[in-house]
Amino acid sequence: MNSQFHTDVLVVGGGTGGTAAAIQAARSGAKTILVSEFPWLGGMLTSAGVSVPDGNELVAWQTGLWGAFLRELQQCQPEGLDHSWVSFFSFDPRIGAQIFARWVRELPNLTWLVGQVPQAVLRQGDRIFGVEFAEFTVTAEITIDATELGDLLALAEIPYRWGWEWRSQWGEPSAPIAPNELTTKYPVQAPTWVGLMQDFGDAIAPVIPPPPSYSPEIFAGAWESYGAAQFLDYGRLPGNLFMLNWPICGNDYGEGLDRLVTSTTARSEFLQESLWHTQGFLHYIQTQLGRRYGLAEGVFPSYSNRIGAHSRAPLHHSGGYALHPYYRESRRVVGMATVREQDILPLAEGRVAALPVDSTGINAIAIGNYANDHHYPGFDFPLQPKSTRWGGRWTGTPFTIPYHCLIPAAIDGFLACEKNISVSHIANGATRLQPVVMNLGQAAGMAAAMCISRGCQPRELPVRDLQEALLQEPRCPAAIVPLFNSSPASPDWLEWQRYYLDRPEEYPASGNCPLSLASRGAEGQRRIQDPRTTSYSGIFHRRDVQDYTLTISTPEELQGQDWTLVTLRSPIDEKLQIYPDNQPILVYGRLNHAGRWLLVEEIEPTVNH
């Protein structure tokens, strides 16, 4: 007979959202069980190998568990986080997995069970009360679906969406009017099985063998527009490692995507093909760039069941392949509210999206900001722009996720917190990123714990109470309202968060709140946490609006070089906007050689200015 467990909160899936949900539920006092398929927690950030996360990079959005994770990485990775050009944060996935495991082990009321996938969901009428696994059953007051593909939705027969919606449904400007070649070939976005390569230097790397049915022509031209060095630096990690998650003639794989949700056998076939596709890409890179580059050794743990019992051929075992694919889309619950493309686009003549408001007030519980990014190999799919220039570079328009998109329309005892939230296919391109999913997980875990303490269902929980709990979370307070110029370091931060939550009609389209002198002083204080931060002097150049360079005078070894100036901090952004062109400047910051930018932490006046 299988073992039986009972808990307050059950989280199924140890990915980005599930790990955050379990940690927050337990920190908030709920007895919690977390069940993961894989031996690493963190999902997209770790076990799927995408350790160069996109989005929520500005200091103002580095709040909650996401901000805490970045600070832990900075402490645990001596080489810093400035390695790739696709992200401001590049880290060894082993370090990320260690951080999550440590956070979980610190909580005596959180039990983590590894190596299990859900077999059935316990449902009575419109109430979910647990999940059955192969070796045990867990009953719970609140069950959270944090699986990579929304598997509990299907097992519980909770209404969900898979694939495209047409423009007639919600009036989304980028949605297709009717089915076409693209929507037929790709019902959802293509996932990627990430591989890590290693620079072996003067040594000769072991041969990466070609997979069955290898076709080198499908990878031809992968880095043609970039050059080999810039291509590899895209996902450069410390320790001479390179993350390969490359969309141009690369390792995105989308053949027969419906197989992911039709049967276990069909899913296993897709996964094997996806892994072979990445093996082929890495083999191609090695044959083109030489045996200096090989498969990374000993990064990911051995995991013999990652493909499943129905695979057609044994997996090529190595520590250079992620434990599972990076899924960009899953089944999506039909929720009490749905995030549409309109909800993530900037207000007219503004830099932020509108706050989600319903009959109870602002429904927001998490911030995201990434551009709307869709992956369909071989197709270019145009989307409405949602980017803005800020801090000397492009960033995404900030938007918020409503609480009610985590709750099924008619099912109790259940929350979603991964890519399975109630979101349109189009908007999923912006809501699927690692930081926003971590924010969603934190909100789901907090909501679940509050429901336990109050004896209520998620749909009955007052959203304003949940917002207040997130804002005042003792260890990792999470922002609810996007404000470019206000972070938790500011003494006015909580005041302004509450102000706009209670007065949504006054939320500024600029995304800037009127800071007090004390708050401006706190925001402007130099915060140099990275020991590699140093001083650079030279001549400041304004190339265009929010486009700056520094011709370096010192240090001497960089003299005469031009570096792009960027910042993640609002006070520095304000100084850069008004700094006079062609004048001497002294900045403190860090160089990113992959992106050839200087990340500025502080600006000081010079003798001539």
C-alpha cells in the first residue's frame, strides 16, 4: 500500500514557480510538501539550464524572492554575474540549484520529495484535495500546480487552453485572424533542450558524436550575422562555459508539439528528438569551430529517467545537457481572469502597462517587464512592440499579473503558478520568463498560506490583504506596482506602493512617482556590492536619446576604447539623461566584455564639470 501524507499546502513541480511557492508558503507558516521530478530545484533557472535569465533586471524590479536570489548569486559566485550579452545575470546553474536547496532545507515545515511525477489528482466535485504519485499519495488543503506543462490541469480535468486564440476572442492586435501555416505547425512556442559547451583551451575536447539522422544543413548560418566569438558570448557563463539556447538555426525544437500533451509515449518521443536536436547542434558547433570546444563536463547531475521508459534509444549521458527542456509554453488554466496582449502593452504615450483593476480594486500581485518574445523556428512572427529605452539600453515595458489568473474559474483548493496561469497564447511570450514566474510562485505560496490560516478558498482571499502581505514579507518584500524610480531601499517605497494600490487612477503613465528628498537620497546612495566594481574616467558622449558611450582615459590599459554606458539604477539613469555631451566624466561600475558595456553604479563630478 502506498504511503499517505497530509499537508496544508502541496506544491507539485520543483521549477521556478513551484520552488518559490513552496518556500514562501513554508516561510509563512504553512506545513508544505514539495514534490519534484528532478533532483535540482529551480526549473528554468537551473535544471533546464537557462542560467542567463531575462527580464526584471532593473533594481526597481529586483524585489521579492527574485531579488533575494540575485543577491545570493552575487555572494556565492566570486566571478560576478557579468559574463553574457543576452542577460545582466549569468551564473553557473549548480550555484543556483545549491541556493534553492539551501533555502528549502532551512525550513523545518517544508518537506521536499524527489523523483516523482503526478499520476492522478484527487477531486471531489469542484474541489481538489490532493495528488496521487507512484509511491505515495498526498492530501492537502491547497494544491499548487507548478509542473512544466500544466499536467495537473489535465489529470484533474480542469478546463485549460492549449495553443492559439484568434483575434475575435479578445481583440489582441497581434493575434492571427484565422489558422495559417504557422499556427498549424506550431500550436505553442518551441521549447529548447539547453546544452552547455566548454572552452578546453589548449587541450583537445572529447568528440561530440552526431545523433541519429544528423542533418548539418539545418544549422548552417547559425552565427553568420554575429561571428563565432559573439555567438558563443551570447550565453557565456563563468568557468569557460557557454549556454546554448540559440534561436537562429539553433536548438529550438518544435516538430510535433502536440505530442507533449497527448500521451506519455508521445512526450518521450518528442523529448528524445529534442535532445538529439541539441546534440546535433553542439556537434555542428564543434565541427565548425574546432576541438577547442566540447561538451561541458560534470555540470548537471546524472539522471537516468529524464527521457522515460518509452524512449526509442538510450540517452547520451553527460553532465553537459540540462535535465529537461526549457519549456516556453504549457497548458494554460481557464481562470477567473486572463492576461491578454493588451494588458502587457504600454499605455498611450506612457512607459508602463495599465494596472489590472476589477470590482475589488487593483488585482495585481506580481511584476514582469520582458519584451513579448515568441519562438517558432523558421518563421518570423511580428508582435506589437512593448519595449522602451531606459538606462542607456532597451528594456521591456513593465506590467503586472492579476491574482485571479492563478485561480481556476470554477475549481477550489487549487492554484497555478508556472506557465500554466490563465494567459493568452500571445501574452504568454512575456509572462513566461523566469523572474515573473518566480514572482508568481511567491504570490501563490503566500496566498496558499493565508488561505490555510484563514480557513478560506483562494477565490475568497481579499487581494488587498495578499498584496499587503507580499509588501511586508519580512525577508523578501515584493513590489506590486511598477515604479521605475522606487526600490525597497527607499524609505518611501512602501508608502508609494500603498498609495497607488489605493488610488489606481493616479498611477503615472511615466512609471515614476514623486520622491521625497529623503527617498531621493536613499535611492542615490552608492551601492557597490560587487568587489569587481572600479572607477573609469574619460569623455562622455551622447549618441542619441538613452544611448551613451564613454571614451576611456583611465585605467591606462583601456585608454582610447569606447564602451557603452548602461545602468540598472534610476538615480544613475536620471544623471545620464542630463549629463552634458563631450564632457569629462568619472563613473564607478563593471565591464561586461561580452556585451561591451560598462554597467554604471555611480557617477561623480569631475574637476571640469
